[in-house]
Amino acid sequence: MRVRPLRAAALAVLAALLLALPFVAHRAAHVAAGIKAKSICSGVFLSGRDPAALQREDLAPYGSSPLDAVSVQVDRERRRVSASMFGLGENVAIYRDGLGCTLTAGAAPEALAERVRGLDLAPRPARPLPVAPPDPGRDARLARVFDAAFADRPDTPPRRTRAVVVLHNGQIVAERYAPGYAADMRLQGWSMAKSVTAALVGLRAGEGRLALDGPAPVPEWRERKDDPRAAITLRQLLQMSSGLAFAERYGDPFADVMRMLFTEPSAGAFAASRPLDAPPGTRWEYASGTTNIVARVLAQSFASPQAALAYARRALFDRIGMASAVIEPDASGAFVGSSFMHATARDWARFGLLHAQDGVWDGERVLPVGWVAFVRSAAPAAPKASYGAHWWLELGTPSGSEARLPPNAFHVAGHGGQFVTVVPSRGVVVVRLGLALAEGAWDQPAFVAGVLDALAPAD
């Protein structure tokens, strides 16, 4: 008879589960509080939005979730936001000028503020992007394309388009904003930050401070001579082909990506701790952790944390007039290069225009020669040559869409339908920002194809 042993085993499992419940509840509450504290902090202090609007327009669209049970306190005087779920998992985000919001991850807010004391991250004044002269035919055609982009109907998934900007030959030919949003409002780019991180790596490589080939300088991988991760190169990281295991599941509060973004003091160190799951360079897998390893490598290439934090502003944003742009760091001081960047729609367009012009701005070379060609070259392991080096080369289209773009189009993409599409052969850059959550809610290739058709008679 095995009844007693089986019963004993069942009781042991039940006891283990009961003992684990407080830990599980605390972890879930900590992630949920981190999401809400970070979202509200960036929305209030970077975008200038009202907390109630952020709850209604940014969080409520996800439907009923644990976020509903998270209470938030906004302290405008001390510029911090705290959040907790029934008193569990308290998480605090602080705002610092030029750096946006950072989850403290247990660090004292005063200590994080002290780290950047005296650091000047104020942007240089930027010359506005030129606006194309009116063209009644072109403008009417683009207006019809925009009407469809901003329309939300009961019979289709909501698009929630917030901003659209189209550049043609370096000039703004059309832009539009949803009610409550404006040209001077910074908006979250989510994974569009990945492509900006790639540009910063390109700049640092051009200075001779980083090398694409050879082992990536990750301390944890070099500590043991037999660690197979030590063979991973920066090129493979940029091409999402590191072979590291990483769970990119946003609906799971216990997945790697959720823990990394909303609970860990160092996103890059956490991602670097993941084990190898495939030989480097042999498997493509989209992973935000990969980008944060890259961002940490970037930060550690400087002599001081202050120099690392100032680099994006000094080396990139000021040079092309992205005065609104802010990449937010984690508590360790490295940028959360996978996900946390805000900029106006026009400044996202500037970033696309830099790449449309092969890394040159106002006659000055900004990105190294060959860098744009590198990021838009297919990663060897990427399926159907769809991905380059932190840039998308092909975008999936919703079922039934037959939109086809010129073969040289390439894209920056982020959660919720954030896009910058660059079409060099047509001199076109298309920015779309919003919160399209349902599958098929936003079709960027179809939208860009409509824009190109609207511009075609004027070419």
C-alpha cells in the first residue's frame, strides 16, 4: 500500500505551496507596483500628464488586472511616486532632471539623487524641423490617410493613435495629434529605445571604445575560464542572437522581462545572469534582456557613471536636435536601453531622418561610416531576414493585409504600435505613436503604404 506515502507527499507539496504563497504574492505585488509607479512617474514628470488621465488612458486599456489593486502616491514636491498593493511590494520611482524616472529597487532616493548632483543634462536649443509648403492635393490625400489612422470604430480593435508625423525630403509634410496630446509632449517609445541604444553603441564603437567582434566585456562571463557565455560578441547581442535564455512574456509577473524592468536594481546584470540556451550566433530570439546587457556594456565603457549618463545627450541628441529625448536609467546608473525612452513625435522623426540620411545631419557625419548599413543588414540567424541589428527589416501585417513597402524600408518598433519607419528611396520617415493593444489593431505597413501613395503624385 502506497496511500500513506502518497498522502504524505501531497501534504508536503501543499505545505510548500502554502509557505511559498507569501513570496509569490509579494513578487507579484512588487512587479505590479513597479509598473504603476514607473508609468505614473514618467507620465507626470516627463510628459506633463495628469495621473487620472494616465490611469484612464495608459493603464485601464489593459483591462481588469492586478494594477487595479495598486494604490499610488504622487509627491510632486519631492518628485517621486510610490506604489503598493494592499501594503505589499512597495515600489518607488524618483524623477531626476535630464534622466526621467528611475525605480529605486531598494536604494535610498537621496543616494540616487546625489549621484547626479552637478551633472548638467540640459538640452541645447534645437532648430525646428522645416515644414513643407502647402500642397492642397497632397495635403488632402494625407488627411484621408490620417483620418483612418485616428478613427476608432466599435467593430474594430481600438487603435488609440496619439501622434503621427510624416517627413518627406527632410520636411514635415503632415502631423496630427489626438485630443490631450500635442507636438511638445514627450511620449513613451517602449522598444523603440532599442534602436537608440544601438546608435549609441555605434557612436562609441566609432570612438574606438567598443568592438563588435571579440568577447563582449561582461564581467560575470569572464570570471570563469570555462563559462561558454564569454564567447558572446557585441555583434551577436545587437543581432539578438546571443543564445541566452530569456523569458519575454509580458502577461506573466514572474517572467524574466517583468522582473528585470520593474524590480531589479541593474537590468543588465540581471539579464547577464541568464544561462546559455543555444550556441552564440545560431539562434535568433527577441529579448529585451539582450539590449540591457548592451546598455550596461555601454555604461561600463566610460571612466565615470556621470560621463555615461551624459553621453546620449552630448553625443547624439544635441547633435541632431532631439531636445526632448530622455533615456531613463535603472538604479545602477545604466540606461534601461530596451524600453524606457521618451521623446516628442517630431524628435522620434529626427532619429529616423538621421538614419534615412545614412547617419549624416546638416552635412556633419554623426554615426560612423557603415553603421546604418550594419543595423539594416539581416542578422544571419533572423527568420526570413526580418531583423538587423536592433532594427526591424520586415514587419508582420494583420491577417488580410497585403501592404508591401519598398525593399529598403526599415523600422523602429515598440509595444502598443510605436513605430518609426524609414524609406530612404522615397526620402520618407513615418512616425506613429499610440496604444494599439489588440492583435491586428495597428497595421504599420498598410499605413506607410497609404502615406507613400498619398505622396506619390508629388514625387
